[in-house]
Amino acid sequence: MSKKPIDLDLEEEHGGGVNSQNAYVDTTNYSECVPWESPEKFLVLGGNIYGAPFQWLDFAKMDTVVKSPYSGLVVDIEVNEDFYRTFIKNYGSKSMLFSRAGGQGSITRKGWKEMMGTDGLKGMILKTLNREITGGGVHF
């Protein structure tokens, strides 16, 4: 995890900037965005692929899926780094942005790794695969 927090309003390399959610956060309204401090903050909330007709599973090596023996949920998968590099070469790193729990703007894959220590792209792939297994909504 990075020792210095990334300022999403200033860091052009990691996304954010004036088009991020930070531009609309009222810092005097303390009920607006409560900081998310639970362990789930390291999980990707969501993400977008901008300007390109790709899906999250396009970036997965499907032959590397590791599933739970009981529930059948996917617990690990390998990202196709060659495909990801080709995507970034053609569309740029800001064409794929990830959202954190509690808002605070969207960040690139590199920024996510530096801030959270996990892989936002792998997280979105896992979310997509598991949503196909369990469906959407809340489960008990």
C-alpha cells in the first residue's frame, strides 16, 4: 500500500481530476461521504471501460479459473496481461477506471494497485464471474 495518499483531484496519471466525483463532493457536508474504513474498502466497488466495446471477461485467462469446491464461486483467476497492455496501448490507461467504496472518484488500475494493494481489474473480473453464478441483488 502506498504511504502517500493519491490526491484524485491532482493526479492526472491515476484518473480523477475535475471529471471525478471529487469535483462534486461538498467537504462541509459531513453526512455526504462517510469514509469507508472496513476491510471491504480494498475491494473494487465498480468500474467502467470507456470508449471501447470490451467486457471485463475479455481481460481474463478463462483456463485459470479457481472455484470454491462448495459454493462454486470463483476465488481466483489470472488477468491476461498481454491483452491488457494492447488495450492500454490503443485506448490509454484512463479508458479503464475503478470505483472505491464510499465514492471518492475513479482511479486507474495502476492507481488502484498503489492505493489498495490489490488489482482492480482482477476484482471486476471476479465480480462479473460470481454475479453470473449467483445473480444480482442481496443474498442471505
